[in-house]
Amino acid sequence: MNLSELFDLTQWIDREIKGKQIRDRYQNLQSILQANTGPNRTKQPFENEKNELIAAISTVPLESLSTQQVDFLRKLGIGNHVGEDAVREVEEILFRNPLDPATAAQKFAEIIQEIDQGIQKSDRLKESLTGIIPPEPELKDQVLVRVTFSNQTAIANVVDLKNWSGVWYDIGRGVAMINDASPEEIQVVGAGKGSVVIELAVGYGIAKTIAAVILEALKVAEKVVDIRKKAEEIKALKLSNSKIVKELTDAAETEKMKGVASITESVSRLKKKKGADEGDKVSAFDRAVSKLVDFLEKGGEVDCVLPEEEADGATEEERPQASQVRELRATFKEIRLLERRLDQLEDKKPPSSTESS
């Protein structure tokens, strides 16, 4: 994550966490639960406070953040207490076990403390960065796509640079052609250090196609990881029948290939690329999908930096991209949920054969 992203995150926290009083909604519920722990006290209902809290945390727009921003939000102690995971956490505290007001009040107090500490850290970061961060590129009718070369896609030398530049030329060319655009319309507007980051300015149609591929690729990845996990579990059991492991490994690769073909077919159909004269575009897009899926599987990251919501009351004529931005937000909300599920699936690794011996 570069400094501009970090600064943007502090402003997002001001707007979406502080501005929408997330911490105070937790406090309202915690206060009633705490009061209900007193002896000889009439138990107060907390249904309204619970509903208001769940409504608030479930609509926090995590999809407007990049993957790295979401990860950093969790490290600050805020990210685990907003979004769908946080709703499940609240319900777990209140309903999954017989309610103990004292225990529930204590757990919510700990959550409030974590949020307070996260906000304080964010405030200090914002104060330190104010005035020294260059502004994000100003884009008109475009979306910023941030590509991060990390893990197995890391660029360590000029050979890596040449190879991955070729891959992203093919990805950009294929996605542009399926949108009846030229590769030159995908502009490089920034780059960062560390894990190499390249920022691309693309039209909304290209951004929507990239988002659709990422979403479908994650669905494929979830199936592939699940199959590979089963293969690892069988290996860990030290069974003599290695045929099952090979079959599962082959099945994972087959699922990946079928997934790539399915993505190409569905997006090409959406773009109505059916005629024989459109064959070159579909072929180029097929290569682009395959390479983008491979890039994501190897640990590379692709994110869209979405524009802020327009002010209420603005007409569609005043914000012609509003519906496209809404579509992108909805897609990235699904992407964030899938990324979280995939992380949880990968975290549940079976013990290695040495550990189980």
C-alpha cells in the first residue's frame, strides 16, 4: 500500500467510521448490557440498539477500499468490527449461547476499545501525512486500476519486468478489444515501490470487465483451493493409495481450465462478440482471462479505486457514470466477501505429514 492509499484510508475512517458513529452504536448496546448486569435491576430491552448497530456495520462500504486497505483496517483494530463478518460476530455474542449480559458487555467493551485505539492511530497517521502526500491522478470518465506485483508475481529483476510487462500487455489488449477499445486507451498514470505497483487509468467498460473477471476468477479459485485442500488432507493421512491424490490434483487443474473457458464465454456473450469477424477479439480476450487468472492465482493483486458517491439529490444527467459506479461497487462487494472466504479456506490448512507423524 502506498502513502496515497494510506492517507485515503484515514479519510475513509473519518467519513465511514467516525462520521457514521460506528463506535457510539457499539457503546449504546454495551451500556444497556452493562446496566442489565446489576443486581435487582429491571432488565432493559436492547432490540433497537442491536438493530441500529447491525444496520450500521453491515452497510459500511468495505468494497470501496483496496485489498491492502482492508487488511490495514483490520490491523488498526477496526476492520474486524464492520461488514458482514462483524454482523456475525455481534449475533454470536448475543444469540449463539445463552445470553450472559456481563460476558456480552465485556466483549463489546473490548471491541469498543479496539475501535478507539484504531481511530487514534488513524488520526495520528492523517496528521503526519497531511500536506505531504501528492494527490491521486485526476481522472475524467475513468477508473483507477491498481495492479500489485507480489508473491510469485514479484518483480525482482529486469527479466521479471519484461515477462510481466508482456503478460499485462496481453491482459490489457484482450480486455480493451472485448470492449471495442484500443490498448492505448489503458494509460499508465502512476507506479509505486516495494511490491511493484502500477496504476492504470481505464474507462468504465474496461473496469467493469476486469471486475467481472476477478469475481469469476475468485469463484474458480475457491473451488480449486477446496479440491487441493482435500488432496493435501489425504496426503497428510499417509494413505497408500496415491491415485486419489493424483486424481484430485488433476481435478483441480481441470476445474481451473474449465473456469477460464467459462469466464471467457460468459463475458464474451455479455459483450455480444458472436460474429466470425469478432473471433480475434474473443481469442485475445481468452488469452487475457487466462493470464489474469494466473496472475491472481500466483498472488498478484488487482484493485479498482472507485470514485466517491455523488451527493444525494444530484440528477443522472449531472452524474452520468452513477449507475456504472454502483455496478462496480456491487461487484467489488462480492469480491471482498469471496476474498475473505478464500483467505479463511487457505488458513485452514491440514497438518503436514511430518506434523502428523
